[in-house]
Amino acid sequence: MTIDDGLASPAVKLGTPLVFNLYTNPREDEEKVATETWVIGPVLKMVAEFEASVKKHPLISMGTPDPYTPPMN
């Protein structure tokens, strides 16, 4: 999971995902403490599954011409 401050700065890998309750913090203010910490376990599981799938099926590089034809294995 990464965070991006804008187009000029590089993405930074986070230790844990940022969690926002959009009912109590609709502006996603990072200064407000998230009390929904129960969600971090399931989210980290989904992140691990996604990262494993990316190792098996790499992402398409930016700037790849469309239509994309995947390499034959």
C-alpha cells in the first residue's frame, strides 16, 4: 500500500493501510484518529492476496500501447 503526496513526489510504502470512516471523517483528515482498527486485519489479508497475484500476473506497464496483447507463456 502506498501514499502519493502529488505528481512531483515519489510514492511512499506504508506499514499499514490508512483507514477512514467516511461517516465520521468524510474529508479523510489524517489527523483524526481511526477507531475502526478491526478492519486492518482483513485489509492486510486482501493486500497480501493482491501482491501475490501481481507476482503471478505482473501489472501492465504505464505507456503500453492499446490494445494490449499479453506475452505467451
